[in-house]
Amino acid sequence: MPLSYNWQRTKNVPYNLFGNKMLNRVLFQRMDNSPLIIFRIFFGILISLESFGAIATGWVKRNLIDPTHFFPFIDFEWLHPIPGNGMYYYFVIMGILGICIALGLKYRVSMIAFTFMWSATYLMQKTAYNNHYYLLILISLLMCFFPAHRSRSVDVKLNPTLEANSMFAYVKWFIVLQLLIVYTYASIAKMYGDWLDFSMIKVLMQPRKDYWLVGELLQQLWVHKIIGVAGIVFDLLIIPALLYKKTRKTAFILSIFFHLFNSIVFQIGIFPYLALAFSVFFFDPETIRSIFFKSKTPYVPTVLSSPNYRNGLLMVAGLYFLFQVLLPVRHYIIEDDVLWTEEGHRMSWRMMLRSRTGKGNFMAIDEHTNEIYRIDPKNYLTKAQLRKVYSYPDFAWQFAQYIKNNFKKDNKDVAIFLKNSEISINGKPYKPFIDPKTNLAKERWKPFKHHTWILPSNP
């Protein structure tokens, strides 16, 4: 993927395989690179805080050290946490890489290394799944190819020939398009019954009733209505409002309030601050330069030109964003309601939409002797994993495979059943969930198809 920058002016290409002058003007005009430079600094600081914070808050211990069994993304079972205290060192390295990124020290190597390490962490366990972790992978991937080290970096200090005060506009528009996809799908996903009648907001706020000063306020119906409507409207309109000059400042102020509210009430890590950091791409580059880099040489526009990798970039970028647009809607081609089945939920920007609890009994039956074994998941799993294994079908399936393989070590072939399986979604009455007659040990997982052993949501 030839995305490295050629800083010499290239031949003007007004018409070619991928369009005309308009496309060139939008994506390949040069602009001041101050937004990208300051975003690199913010980004590096935030991912460093995320990495060190995961250690300080016990997240690493709870999810990557204490468990004796892990639930990786299906087909990534070969990814395992480093034994012992290895994951502490792993996250320290990621924290250091974040500092290097902020400083622009060996930027490209640091960015690529962090992307691989963070992606591996994401894939090796999903008990603590968060949409924001997935977004961090995508932004990190894009940043690997962006020239964010061309100014105000140690790399430039060591090699002054790297320095530049401009970038192609596609850097900005790729970030904007990625955010537009995220926020738009997040808004659309909220347009369903439990959000529109505000019952889901009530579920979200109940654990926060003991919050100092605002706990009782957050239990009020009128507050739930404001939060519910604001969640849909904000996600749907914030990107267009930031792009439109007349509404930009107001949208930014509302964005600060919205994301600080989420940070305080929901305690969702660095995402609210990362979302605010993205704002630098919406303001005029000269404004960003004058605020953060007063001594930086202003960029003077030159003749419009396209880089020699233009067509290749557009082809790869087109495929990337097509994937980003299609993946979140895959649940529409899968039978039944994704809120019930969870099939197609992850990586679809379906944020804070449901609360699931489940119960049931795992049973293993020796296929040769018919001997019955009662399986108590408490003997294998942490409390967080227990909550998932009864209420999420992929967790139940993976646990069945794990139990089957354990019996195989003793040369026993067993069938695994989940009896009396029931789940409650958003505090509603329990309903039967997993077919008790299905041998989960023999079922295959189909990532883009419905699993018939998940009982219908409306039988």
C-alpha cells in the first residue's frame, strides 16, 4: 500500500481512472498539517494513559491475568495472554509506545507496533468488549499511514529533511468519514423500542443512583427523556454540525458537555477525550496552527497536484470504507433480532443498547457410557465471564468447546448441553434462549449466519 508521502510537487492529473478535478480538489489539495500534528500528540498521550491506566485500575489483572480460561474472538484462539505477569510488561510497552508517538520518536515504527499490540489485546479476550477499543484499532491503523511526524517531532530533530508544513487533504477527510460512519450507525442503532420508550436509559442509570450529588437526579424520567433524545440527535448531527462553519463552535461546545457527561457518568476510559481530540480536524488549519504552534511556518497554498500513488490510494481507501459501511449492517441479513441473538452486534457501533442477564445449567454426557456430568462454570470462570457465558450465545458455544476439550484429555467424548437456558434483556422477564436439545460440542460457529439453536425471540 504505497501511502508514504512524496513531498515534491507531482504532475497534475485532472482526469483519470477515479474521477475529475473535483475529487482532486477535495482529497489532494494541500493544507496546513497542524491538525494532524496536534492530533498525533493528543493521540499518543491518550493511548499511553489508556495503557498505564489499564494496569492502575486493575483492568489488566481482571481480564488478562486472573482468568484461567479466556474467550478470544472466534478463530483467534491461537492468541493467548502472556503467562504470569507478562501482560503488565506488555501494557507498559504500549504505554511507552504512546509516549514515543506523542513525541514523534521513531513514529512510524512506534505506531505500527502499537497497532499490532492493541489489536492482539482486543482479539485475545472479549469479556471486556468495548466498541471504543475497536475504534482505537481503526484510528491506529489509519495513523500508521499518515505523515504525523513531519513537524514538531523528535524524528524531524534527528532528520530535518523530513520536516513539512502541509499534508494532503485526504488525511482530514478519511478521519471525518470514519467518524461519520461511527456516529451515524450509533444514532440509527438507538432508534429501537427500549431506547425510544426510555426504559434502556433507566437500566443504564440504575447502577449510578449512588453517585454523589447527581445520583438521584439521574433516576428521574425527565432526565431519561433528555438523555435518550440527545443521544440520538447528537450522534446523528454532530459531524455535519462540526463541518458547517456557522454551527461549528456551538457543536464543539455541546460536544465538550456531551463527552464530559459520558466520561463522568459512564466512566468509559479515553474515548470521550479522544472524541474531543478529533475536533481539530474540523476547524480551519490556520486556527489550529495559531493556537498550538504559533512559531510554526504557515502553509502557503500552491498549484493543485496529485501524488503518483493517487489511484492506488483511492482503490484501497474505497475498499476500506466499503467494508466499514457494510460490516455494521450485516445483522440485517441474519435471521431474528440482533438485540436477542447478538449475531452481528460487535463492530457495528451498537453502543449502550442492552443489558443482558442469563441463567442455565451446563451438562456433559459421555457419548459411550451415557454417564452424566454436571458442569459448574464457577470452577472455570471469573464473575465477569460467568455473566457472559449464560447470556451470550458465542460465549456459551466457546465454553462448550472448552469443556469438550477438557474431557478429551481424559479420553472421553462428551456431548454438551445447556439446559434451562433463559435470558433477560433490559430488565424484562426471562425467556428461553438456548435449545436444550442441542449438543453445543458438535455445532460449528458460522459468523455470518443464524444459529438455529438460539431459540426465536418471538416463538
